[in-house]
Amino acid sequence: MSTVPVTIPASPRPAPVRKWLLPAAAATVFAALAAWRYGSGTWPGALTVDFGGPLGRANDWIIDNRDSHWLFLYFFGHISNAVITAVRAVYVVLLALGWAGVTTAATLLSWRLAGRRAGLTALASFAVCGALGMWVPTMRTLALMVVAVALSLVVGALLGLAAGLSDRIHRGLRPVLDTMQALPAFAYLLPVVLVFGIGVAPAVLATVVYAAPPMARLTALGLRSTDKGVLEAVDSLGATGRQRLLTARLPLARRELLLGVNQTIMMALSMAVIASVIGADGLGDRVYQALSTVDVGSALAAGIPIVLLAIVLDRAVGGRSVGNRSAGRAGWAQSQPSARTRAAITWAAGIAVTAAAAVASGTAWPDTWTVDITAPVNTAKDWMVTHLYNGIPGIGGTADLAAHYTAWCVDPLRDALQALPWWSALILVAALARLIGTWRTATTATLALAAIGVLGRWDPAMDTLSQVLAAVAVTLVLGFAVAVAAARSDRVERWLRPVLDVFQTMPQFVYLIPVVALFGVGRAPAAAAAIVYALPAVIRIVGQGLRQVDAGALESARSLGATGGQQLRQVQFPLARPQLLLAVNQAVVLVLSVVIIGALVGGGALGYDVVFGLAQGDLATGLTAGVAIACLGLVLDRVTQPTKAKEAR
């Protein structure tokens, strides 16, 4: 019996044109009314709000009462003293242990927490810190970071615990954490310096504000994603709320908690150089001083220990997975008569080695064991500047490249954005955000852009936006090209991995020094530093997305005779679309963070206002510019990060 195929009509879907008719009509009416009432130029002065008066009065009140008011004497003063005492105590302990004690303790702790490879990494890393002649600055930075990370973890865990247990607190805390992470680090420094002055205490507290949000977010995520079946089983046994938290929710959120610790450590170390601007001593201060004299050798000698500290802490905290570590310990326990006995012997041997080394060479790192890399690095830098800055005949050099980049890319884009009617910019952002997200996303992005105009920072924001967009374009072109090569070759991927690790952990300030030497002062070196800083994240995300494409889909494409380029364009890129969009989003966020710091080397725009406000103690200028940067970051995030509903479609 033959069958007749039956076609089932699909459910009617709203036509795209019809869906956009009402928004298009509303945008047309808004544009006409806005142009008629306020004109079509830059943001109208009638729609700005002057926050200089209230912020200026607050600034003056803090300065006048900082040495006499009870709030500063008995509250902020005690906080400052407690932080200073804690940092000094940790530093004294590190000095008492000496170089041998610190190195041995770090090696054994890393070994016990994450395995033999992590222990060897810690041993080599601390040895390099001493060999570079940076042992004392490294100990100062380590003491400051220990206190800052501990406070960040406590604050972040408490906030995350409250957000994970209460929906109301979670909804209220989310925009606060968004603002804390989007606000540039320099903007934190100004109010902290006004309240606590210059020194270690404000540096630690500014680091806490910057590094606590990841711990809070991931703690809340781990608690809120606990399996409901497990919670119901615990409730059926009559467990109290505290017992349910301690025996079920926290153990099941262990992976997220460890990731939060890892991310907090990384963000705290990234503040090491920025905190030196307000008096934090250590490695960050050495890097910051090298920036003022364009001393690449000194900056590299101080930047390498920061990278090594980040790698050691990352390996020790990240370690191996819970399952692998448990399995490894189980197998080891079966093959050895006593695990505790072996651990005791290991620690005893470590203490004996430490004591012997301390007796033989003292607590300070021996001067005869140091290597000066400043001179050879600066010699190499001078050679590169001599041969690259002025350029090769017929090709041009870095100076010409910087001039062309500024004249052909940044300046036309800035002029176009500043000439764009303010109301059309709002409509354009709303349309882009709606295309990639939801109406809520579009509303948030539009209000954030409007807030920049209300703050009176429209033109500097457009200047900053032009620098970000130009740098992001170069970052994506280079990042996608390298990621495609890494995805197609295991050898290239293995070669790139340590390079990307170094570039991702290197402090942002370190990038500014060589690019200033090669490109001079201006917006080009700021863009070059931002590109180098953002490239590793783009390469990693894009490469991972391309490697995770279904092998069956690629095999089908090959069987149909598709070339490598066709497989890439028609199979890998479409299937890796979420990762590609995430790479674009991360490129925007990372480039924005470095372009702001680029104000120190002539980047100008909003970054200059933040740095100027910090240098002059002008709370109104620095804080409003910092809020404008946070709003700009929110706009760029919303127009580059799709919602889950859009990704599913």
C-alpha cells in the first residue's frame, strides 16, 4: 500500500518587518522630537546634570574632617591600622622564614595541594624571583597580596553566601557587582585615597573592592545551582538550615568556590602595579617607576616575578580536579604503608633543608646568586628602537605606523562618532542591543549611554569609544588568524600555550613601557598595549571553540569535497558561533581596561580625566569620568554578548 506524504504546515511566525514596525515608528518620532527640541549635534547641555557641586562639597568635607571627625578617628582609622598591622605581621613572618623557608614552604604546600609538578613550579618560580634580585620587593608584594586576598575572599564569600540564599539580595547585589567590575581600577583609588590617605591600607582596600566580586558571583552561583533532589533528600532527613548549608550546598559548590578563589587571586595580583600609584611598595612600585623612565629592563625584571607569583598561586589553588586528586591519593594510600608517615617525613626534610640553607647563607637572598637582566634587555630595546622606530627604507617604521594608525583609523572614527547626532547614537545602540539580545538588554544599553551624556562626558566618551573600536578590530583580525592556525595544528597550539600564559598574567603596565619606546607617546601605544593584552583571551576562546566543533560535521564536509577554507567558513565558524561572540565580548572588555590605563602615555579622553582627578584629588572629575567609563563598558557588553535565548535560536 502506497503512502502519500503529508506536509504539516509550520506554525505562523511574525514577519521580521512587522515585528520592527512599531519600534521603527517610535524611533522616528523620538528622533524628530529630539532634533526639533534639542538639535542634532552633540549631547545638549540642557540634558546634563552638574555633579561637580555636590561631589566637590563632599571632597572638601572629607579633607577638612579627616583628622578630627569621629568617623575617621574611630572607624576608618581602626580599619586602616588593622590592615597595616596585618601586612606588617605577614611581612615579618616572611622575613623571619628567609629565602630558604619561604621557597621550601611554597614548594611543599603546592606539592600537597596540586601535585609534584606544581611543587616544582613553585620552587623554580621563587628561585627566579631571587635570581633577578627582586626577593625583598617580591616579599613585600606577597605580604600585601596575602592580606588583600584574604579580605577579598572573606568579603566575597559573605556577599555570595547572602546572594545564594536569598533571591532578593541576589537581585539587589547583581547591579552592584556589575558596577564594581566595570568601574576602572583608577576610579577606586580616588575615594579610597581621600578617606585613608596614601600608603598600604588604601592599596589593600582598593584591591579588595576590585577582587571581591568574582568570589561573590561564583559563591552565589555554586549555592544557587545545587541539585534540588539532593536538597530534598537532606530535608527529608530533618536537617536544619545550617546543616543543609554545611553538609550539602557548600560541598556541592566546591568547584565554584575554588574557581572563585583562583579568580580573586588573579585579579588581586593584577592590581599590584595600580596600587603602587597610591603608595604600595613592592614589585608594582618598581614597574611604575620604570614606566616614568621608559626602562624596559627594570620593568621586565619586576614584572616577571608578578607573573611567577600568579602562576604559582594559580597552579596551587586550581590544582587537579577533585576526582583525580581523590583517586591519586587512594592509589597512593594502597601502595604505601602510611600516608601520614610519608607526609611527616616530607615536612621534616623540608624543615631540615630550610634550616641548613638559613645557617649557610642567612635569611636574605645571596647577592652572588643574582643575575642582572636590565642591561641586556635595555640593549636589545635600544637596538629595536634604532632599527624599527625610524624604519627600514622603503617600508617605514613603528613611528610611521603609529602616525598612520592614528590618522587613518582613530581620528576619522572619533570625528564620525562625535559628529553623530546624540539621538541617532541612542537609537543605533538600542537597535544593536535588541538584535543581539532582548528588549531589556536594549533598554539597559540605551540608558547607560544616556547616562554618559547626563554626566556631561559625551565627547570624551566618543573619543574613548573610537580608540576601543579601532583596537578591537585589530585584535579580532590577529586573534582569529592565530586561533585558526592553532586549531588546525597541535604543534602550534602547544607552542602558543606558555606564551599565552605569560601574556595573560603580565601586568598591564608592563606592556606600556616597550610600546612607548617603539611608538612614542599618544593613542597608538595605548592601542598597541591593549591589543597585546587582549589577544591571548581571543586566541584561547576562538581556538577552543573551533576545536570543539563536532567531528562528524567536519567529516561530512570532507566527504562532500569541501576545502579547508570552506570547512572553516561553512562548518566551524557557524557551529562555534557562541564562542566567537564571547571572544568579541572579551576583546571589548579587555581593550577598554587597557585603553583607560593608556591615558598615562597620552591616550587622553575619559582615561585622562580619571588619572587627572586622582593626581589633583578632584573627586568630581575623577569619579564622574570613572562612572562614564563603567557606563561605556556596560553599553559595549550589552551590544556584544547575546542572551541564551538568542544563542538557542
